[in-house]
Amino acid sequence: MARDEQALTEMMEHSAAVLTAAGFPKMPARVLMALTVTDSAGLTASQLAERLDVSAAAISGAVRYLQTLGIVRRLSQNGSRRDLYQMPADWYSLMVRNSPIYGVLADQADTGLAAIDDPADPATERLRDMAGFYRFMQDRLPAMINEWEQIRAQRSDR
């Protein structure tokens, strides 16, 4: 079956828009989706710029951002000065395991609780819930990643 490039482009742009609406930066979202739907192992910066019709500078900033999250890695190509950007197979795991965001947010909620220091203050319960929720997420994510990897492996075995 032939790839429907028009449908993939529309899906890519719509998915990037959904990520952007959820707070993800626009250009990294577009780059991420372009790397997700490519039919090759990865894309160079110039290929990404051409595919997304943006400048090399926009691509540079986007891939730098995605690299800090662990979603994209840069690979040197033998015999070429151009690097290849690709999503590792376990990008989701790297992103979750390398991100301390839930612990940091829980700690910030604790700081807020200490600053209020009043159990009757309406913000106290919200901050307790925030700290508890983020610690719950931090504790549960590794097990969820392991479960996903088992499901993914079973799906691949078929």
C-alpha cells in the first residue's frame, strides 16, 4: 500500500497543533511529528527545514529542545558533515525517566505549604493535593513504562 503523504502531513500538523495547545512549543512539536512519520531512520536539519518550510535556525532550536527532553538524538553520519536526527525507539521511557518534573513540582507545593503554614487557609488543601498528586505520578510512571514495554513487546511478537 502506498503512503498517503498528504494525509500524513495533515496528521503531522494536526498532532503538532494538539501538542502546542497542550503547552508544548510549536516548532519542537512540528519537528517531533515530522520525525515520527518519516519513512527513513531520521532526517537531517536541512531535510527537516525543507519538509516543514522553516529556517535552519528554527530547526536548530527545536532539535536542541527535543534533545534536552531525550525525545530526539543526533547521530553523526560517516563521510558527511550533516547530522541525522532521529527518535530513539524508547523515546517515551527516556523522556519520563530523565525528567524530574513531578518531584520538583511536589517539592514546590511543599514549599508553598510551609510558606502558608495555616491548615485553615484554603490554599493548604490544594497544595497538599498538588504535592500528593505529583508524587503519585512520579511513583507510578516507572511501573507504567514497564507495563507499556511489556505490551509493546507482545505486540511486536505477533
